[in-house]
Amino acid sequence: MDTSATFCAALTALCLIAPATGYDGGVQPRPGERPRLSVRPADDFDLSGTGEHGAWGRIDWTPLRRRQPDGHPYDTRFKMLYSNTGLYFLMDGTDRILTATMTEDFMNLWTEDVFEVFLWTDERHPVYFEYEISPLNHELPILIPNFGGQFLGWRPWRYDRDRLTRKATSTLGGPKQSLAAIQGWRAEFFIPYTLLNPLQNVPPKPGTRWRGNFYRMDHDEGKRTQWDWAPVGDSFHEYEKFGDLLFVDR
């Protein structure tokens, strides 16, 4: 039996279908080898949205690249850690306007300001996890089956208790309010391994390698700008171009 078909059937039984995210528009090419990030271990800790926990101070920031040369001149960067129970992320970006109006989870967050993480845990299967978080602390966690560029986002089923993420956001230089004038914003979030089921090669251990990517979308003043870590083309869903996430023991 075709393993891809079997895996897709399992996803159908476990998830609810939701709209997929798509992106268009010209970007600046960036040839070269795909990037690699060493993901270091940490004990579990509480989130504040500001990244003030000492665990973050032990690792360096990794910058994202602005994809449109004439886009908003903002800086964007991230950090990542892993524990025995899940994955920790801290994303940070300068900004001028908090372009976010949505007041619920599972909305089309990518049409406003947002940070995004894509996790492809097993290269044998063209299925990966996408997580989006807005400045107002709303989220979109979905699985993406992607076969030949045909993809949809599938919402988690029984999304409660130990399958829930933990998340918090903060702003710099202004209030965390829709359309407020600010100087930047941060998102700090935790994705439990239990939420990544039925993806394979989870949880990671020292020596495990995943593929992944990190993105930002900004829509200030009606102008859209994008950032990425591993360079992709017109679509954020070009998973074969994702970077390498290598889990290390210290």
C-alpha cells in the first residue's frame, strides 16, 4: 500500500479541514545552501511574552531576511529551544503600527501582522505543522498535507488539556491594541509534542534532524512585507527548501 496515501487517510480521521494559507508576489532571490540551526535543550518554564526568562539569554538570536527589497525596513529575529515536553519559540520584530484586528483563534491571521513557524519533522512524508501567532495573541495551529503543491490546512481535533499551546505577546513603545503606534512586538510560545501527533520522528532527541522555516508578515499602511529564514520562492509552503533544525544535547 502507498505509504503517503495511508498517512493522508490517518490525517483525515484525526483532523478537521480548514482553509490553507497561500502567498504570491515577487521576492528577492537568495541562492546558497539552506540554513541550519542547532536547537538546544532547556527545562520547562513559564512564558511572559517578553522573553525575560534566563533560558533565552543562553542562546543567540537568529535573523530573518526581508523578502521584498522595497518592503518595510523592519528587523525580525527568533530563538528556539526544546524540552522533554515540547518546543519553545521567541520571535521579535521592530514595527510602527500594530496592524491586527482579529479577535479569535483560527482566523486568517496571515492577512495581518503575524509571526509563523513551519515544522517538517519527517522528510518521508510531505506533511508538516504550521503555527501562526498575531500581536494580539491569537493563533492558528494547523497540519498541512502538501502533495505536489496541492495543500490544505487541517485543524487539530480535541484541542484541549495537554494538546494546547502556551502563548503570550508583548509590544514595545506603545499599547497592545489594534492599530496602535508601536516600536515593535514579540511573541513567546510553546508547542507541545502531543499536538504534533500523528507526525513522525516526534519527540526529538539529541541528534534528531527536522526541517523547518520561520516567517513574518507585516501589513502596515496597506503594504505587505514578508521575511523568511530559509529562502523560498513565491510560496511559504515550498517545504523542500526549508532549513535544517538539528537538536543537540547542550
